[in-house]
Amino acid sequence: MRPEEKHAVLLLDEMQLTAALDYDPTTKTVFGQPTIPPGQQTECVESTSRATHALVFMIAGLSTRWKQTVAYHLTGDSTCPRTLRDVVFAIITKCEAIGLKIDAVISDMGPANQGLWRECGVFATKTGQVQVTCDHPCATVPGRKLNFVADAPHILKNIRGHLVRGQSFFLPQDVVEKYRLPTNKVSIAPIKALVEIDERLDLKLAPHLKARHLEPAHYDKMNVGSAVALLNHAVASAIRYLVKVGKLPQDALTTAWFLQQVFKWFSLMTSRAFNTAMSNAVPRKHEDAVDFLNEFKSFFRRLTIKKDGQNDIFKPVQTGVIIATTSALQLQEKLLQEHKFRFVLLSRLSQDALENLFSTVRLKNPVPRPLEFKLALRLITLAQFFRPSRSGNYAIDDSVDLTEFIDSRQPSDVTTEVEDVPIEELQAIEEDEMNSLVYLTGFTSRGSQQEMCCANINCAMHARLF
């Protein structure tokens, strides 16, 4: 490994299990009891109950895409935060002993992880000081810190959850004045109106937004894609369009602005390409990204989330935004300045690798028993190390396995003739659909023009439309 490839983060997350006790033939013991004691108000005591969750630990690279599952524990409905802290520090110590550099711990905002934050002195309040680091357990030089990061996709799902439950976001007055917003209230009402209008159209203003995204079921609440479809710049643009044509009130512009800000924050916090990465290659662009993240953190810290008539309460999602953004800014500065990274993809500070592992474990059983989970995790973890024997009698076969060739359909001999339909015979469409068609045509022609380097496409499309 190159020096920069040794920089990594520790991911931890829980997966729900079906509480059960099974005989484990590999260890000849009964398997299924918690291996971390539950959390108590005064002390952590041993438990004899059945495990309901599996807590998995994984390390992942910051500069290159590598990952490795390193440990797991069975837990109950609660977890002793002090024991969890000791487990985390023990894993970090073992990783550092083999030459890795663990710079951060990534988790969601579950109760167990919030307890871990408190044990490590990590907190964020509405008006007080923000602390996102603790002393590194393997510090060999004074001042080395361990960052804690809240998972950005989980934060996005929490923001979506507040909106679909009917709660409103009330922005600080200085933000309203700075951006000349018509009101300080962000609500789900304009988004619902957009969905109702789109349901009557074939060419939709926001094609990725569906009615089910406004009333997510249990498993939809865990789906990041549905949250992205709702908190999206395309939804913001559609709302602005409906305001412009008089189908939504001016107050909806505040919701559109908020959606745009959240989407930009999420795009930076989950950057996977160089154009959204944090890099000093383009100083002005990097400064703009840092300024935006600082401003987003500031106004999100000061806004209020509540239903009409409720008291102002600082929500956990606000704590998550502050901790995630502050840690991301600190880590990108350290990696760029101290460790001379050319760029930093902030998506490496998310739990995506661990969530993908859970998706694979759930393929056979969405809520496995503890023994099923153990066997599946072991198989998945060891599979990446399997290689053909180089001392065998034959050369290594590197061909690709076609697992679906049995179900593949034979090509049809029937040919279908495509007829050109004169434009006069097209059915009349509404103005909203016409604007969607113009946008779609422009988007397609622009992509074709860039790919084919043909300026005539643009001229031809404009001539037909206008």
C-alpha cells in the first residue's frame, strides 16, 4: 500500500435480527445471545436475553476503494455505550498495529451511537460549542484526534421523515432576508401539489417523484433513493415553474430554495466524482464548496422543525448535520493539507459499503436469525479472498460466468416496421407537458451534441420547435 492508501475510516451499523437461539455446530455452543451488555442508566450489566440486532464493524479506505469487515457483535434492544467505546478503540488499536491510519468513525444517529458520542465527548447544540473529535487512542504525537461523522444518507432520510410527517422547517430571519424569500416556512404542501399535477400528465415535471415517496412504507423509509427523489433539485425547479405560471403561491418558493440547498449539501457530502470532490486543484471552486457547507451548517443549526403550535426543540437531525458537516470539513482539510491528497471524495465518509454488505446478507432472509447472519457474513467476508490454486494442473480460467443464460430468451424473427408519424397528427398536449417536452428535447439534443460534436443538431431541433 502507498502511504495515502493506509488512511481509512471505521464504519459501524446495526442490522435487525429475528431473536432466536440456535445450536452452532462450528463452535458446539448455543448461539444467539447478546455479546455486548445492554445499556442501563447507572451501570452496564450482563444480559441473558436474546439478540435482536447484529452490530458490524468495517474499515474502508479514504484514498482508494477498499473495504474489509473486521468484527461483529450481537446486541439487544440497547447497548452499553462504555462497552461499545472500548470495542471501537480496541478495533482501532489493532488496525493501527498493522500500519493502517484510522482517521474517523462513521455511524448513523441511532441511540447506541449517540451514547458512543457522549462517551467520547462528541456533541453539538443549538447555541453552545461543537465537539466532533476525541483524543486518538493510538496517538503517538500530541494533538492527534479521532473524528466522528454522522452518515449523510441517514441524515437525508431523517430530513425527509420530518417533512412527510407534516412538520415544517422555519428558517432564520436573516436567511429569509438574504435570499429574499417570501416566507420563512418550508412545508410538504407544495410538493404534494406538484405530485397531484404530475399525476394528470404523461410528460411529467418531476418524473422521479412519485406519490409513494410522500407516504413511505416501512422499507421505503430505509431507501435513500426515495429520499433523494423528494429532496431533489428537479423538484425545486418544478415548484419554481408552477409558481411562475400561477399554479402555486409565491410562498412555495421558500420550499424550492430549501430543497435546492439540501440537495447541494447532499451532493457535496456524498461526492463520487472529481467535479464535486474537495480539491485544491481549483482553489476558487474549493473555497465556494467550503463556504457553502459552513453556511448550510449555520442556518440548519438555527432553524426550527415543528408542527404549528408545537414548542421549539433542537432535533437530532440538526445535531447530525452539524457533526457530519463539521467533521467532513476538518477531515478534508487535514487530508489535503497535512497528507497531501490531490482530492477527497466525501462519499468515503458514508456507510454505503456497510449498507451494501447488509443488502447482500438480506438476500436469502430479510430478517435472519443470528446463526443465519453469522454464516452469511462469514461466507461473504471470505469470498473476496478465494482464488484458484496456482499450483493446479491447468491454467487459470478468467472467463466471466453467465449465470442467467438458461433464462435468456431467443431473439425474435418478427420484424416491426417503424413508421414516421407526421407532426400534424400528434394529439394536442397541455402547456405543462409542452414545456416538459421542450426541456426533454433540449436535454437530449445537448447530450447528443456533446457526444457527436455536431452543431447541426442544435440548429435542427430549434428550427423544428420554434
